[in-house]
Amino acid sequence: MLRSFRGFIAFSSFCLTLGVQVVPPNVSGQEKKGDESKVVRNDNSPAPAAPSGDGWVSMFNGKDLSGWTAKNGWAVYRIDGDAILGTTSRQSPNSFLCSKEEYSDFELRFQVKVHDKLNSGVQIRSKSLPDKDNGRVHGPQVEIESSPGEAGYVYGEATGRNWISPTQPQHNHLKNGEWNQYHIRAVGKRIQTWINGTLIEDITDPLSFDSGFIGLQVHGIGKEEGPYDVRWKSIEIRDLSKK
């Protein structure tokens, strides 16, 4: 969602006190006994390093969109050199290029370059179900947006939860107009994200799906906006559920 609109929704949701409870970032990494619905930010001292090592498998062959399928809006996805280029279409709702394969426990890494005026994200463990808003993509989304901003935090796309991350302090770890390296680790109920090697988020989220597809989002825009674009390359995954 666009930053100002998302902030309004989050504020409104707080005022209405919706069902998902969150705790501030200075609490311990343990959930309170008897309350299994809380999203908890895990303490990290020192902060864990981004995933590295061997065993990564490419999700993009560099030639075509084999293994991917477009859902929801009508943003345009195409190959541009060694990258997947997503370009906005006026008055389109949010669009997603989704992996045909689903994943449960995994580590994901990719490089991304996003227009300064475009909000984007990567869905993880997400679903598109016929009985849920006519197939609307929904699930956790790792934020991609320009700095200063909320890149790397986790949003509940079309889930009614708004932000899954308990708080979203703005930062400058994403380099505007440049390629940025993201890492995401999802194991059990724990989700961790890094941007350019810096840990951004580490939460335990008991409410999200345990498995689902990966999705590359191009956010919807109004009729007087754009076109804007976002590029992804070097998209690789390490499936930890098969170990």
C-alpha cells in the first residue's frame, strides 16, 4: 500500500482495536503463556547475520517467466536483461507475479531496484483462494519502498491485519535508485528480514500461513499517476523443509 494511505489504515485500525495484538519492540522474544495470537518481535543481541552458504536454487532462469503466474491486477511483467521488470498500469489494483511452487520453511534472497514513488513488496507463504475475495492474493508481505521508509517490515496483504510487524521505525537502509540485496528467512512461525546485510525484522507470527507461494508485487496506482517500475534479479531460494 502507498505509505500515507497505509499509515492512515494502520492508525484507524489501532483506534478500532482489531483482534490481532502486538507488543512493542523492547519486549522479550517469549510469548505470554495462554495467548497464542500475539506477534512478538524477537530480541537479537548481537543481530544474526544474513543467510549465506551453499544450496541456493534460482527461481528465475533469466530468459522467461517459466515457473511464475500473474494474479489480480494488470501491471505488466516482462524480462529486461537479467531482471524481471514490473511496470504499473493506471487504475490497476495490486498485481502479483507468483511462483507456481509453494514453500514452507525457506531462505530467500534477491536484488531489487524500485522507483522512488512506487511501493512494492514480496509476498511469502501467501495464498490465492477462490473463496477469498475471488482469488485475492493474501498473506505476509515484506515491504519494498524508498528511504526513509518502512522497507523490510512485514505487512499482512489483504488479511485485515494491516501491519504484522509490531512497529515500523523508518530507516535508510534501502539505497534509493540502486540495487538492494534482500534476504528473508521463514522457519516455523519465525520471519526474519535483512536489507543490504542489516537485520530489519525478526518476529514470531503465529497467525500467518505455514506455507504458500512467493509473489512479486507491483502496487496499484491512480489514473493520474505513473508509470512507475520495480526490478528484481538474482532471485534464489533455499528450501529448508526438505532437510
